[in-house]
Amino acid sequence: MRKTFALIAAALLASAAAPAPAQEVTGFLTLEQMQEAVARMRDQLFTPGDAVPGWNRGGADPDAVLREAGVDRFYYRIHGTGGDAVAILVDRPLASIVPADWRVVDTYGDSSARVENPVIQFDPLSDRYVMAVRAGSERRGGVDCISGIANATLYERPGRAAGPDDDTIPLFFRLGLLAAEGQIVCTRYDGDRTSGWRGRNFTQDGRRLAALDDEFERITIIPAAPIDGLVVHRRPPPQGPNGT
């Protein structure tokens, strides 16, 4: 499983929620403004922290467990702060997985690009928008590493009520993917199939990428089912005057 895909969703949601000039809110940015926004996201999400000794030794291997269970019969559910994402370990055209009435809003990358150990993940950005990303992965010792996204699609689910940040999501879909270009993220998992797994993110030389972590995350294996019923967006609880 590649919880690391949630870093793109985190970049989108964190950036969309941050204070921004009026041009960014309306979605009209100059090239310079877009470059500045991408740089801010990259700094926010990918600035490394302290090195952690032994970070890449002894981590759990959820993918091995899922493959043994059967990748055509079981999926991952990633339960996080913003909702439930779904990941599958088969490389199929997105059109064969998503409901026929989901509308394509934007695409990124090359859907025909070959990747090793492919995975597709569906992340809810709001009740209305879902992001699907596809990439390859590599097992390095006790961690799983991803180096870039092969392709991604932003979908709109018909009949869903518009959320307060929906106007900015198509813009930040593109900016978030640009911010993640060239980044290699390795995830160490701890746990088991019974209790679920949690992941911590690192650079490839073992420095923390804590901004990508979700303390509420829990990854489990569930029976395969239609994607629309599995991808669930949850609004975060309202914050108090002190941000708590």
C-alpha cells in the first residue's frame, strides 16, 4: 500500500485552506504566482526534519499481506482525518474502476506510462471531488518508496453538494502535483492486518517528513467493492478561537 499518495491530497487541502491572495482564490494566477504557490507547497510538505536511526529496518510490509489475500478481491482502506481513501494494487484503466457517471475535470501525466509495482489510490478532496493517482513503488529494506506520480485524474461526483473550498480544488490539484514532482518519499509501516497499519514518512536518506503524516491514519484491508461507496469525505471538526 502506498499511503504516501495522501501527501498530494494533503498538499491540496493544506494549500486551499491557507490564506491566499484574491487571484489565487478565484483560480486566476500568473505564471509567477503559480511558481510561487508550488514552491510554498513544496517547502511546506517536503522540508526534511531530523534523521531517525534504524528508520528503514523492521518495518511491516502491508503489500505482501494484501497480495497474499488477493489483489483482485481485496483493497486497502486508508482511514484519515479528511475521510476514507482507497488503494488497489492492480494496474487497470481508471475508467474500468470508477463509476461511469464520474466526470473528468483534469488530468496529469501519462496514463499509458509503465510503472513497476503499480498502485492506484482514490482520495476524497471534498464530497464532490475525488483525486485518483497512479504510480510505481519500490521496497527498500523495511520501507516502501515512491518516486513521482505517473498520472492522476481529478473527478467530480455528480449530485454532490458543493463544499466551501470546491472552487479552489481544480487549481490546487494541478499545483499540488507540480509540487510533488521529483520528490522521493519512503514510508515505514507498523502494525498488522488485525489491528491495521500506520505509516511515517521519510526522505530516502531517513529524515522525517512529518508534514505528510496523519496521526489519525489507520490502514486496513477490506473486501473489494464499488469505489464510490468506499471513498468518503469527512469535514474536519470546527476549531476554537485558539486553533484547537
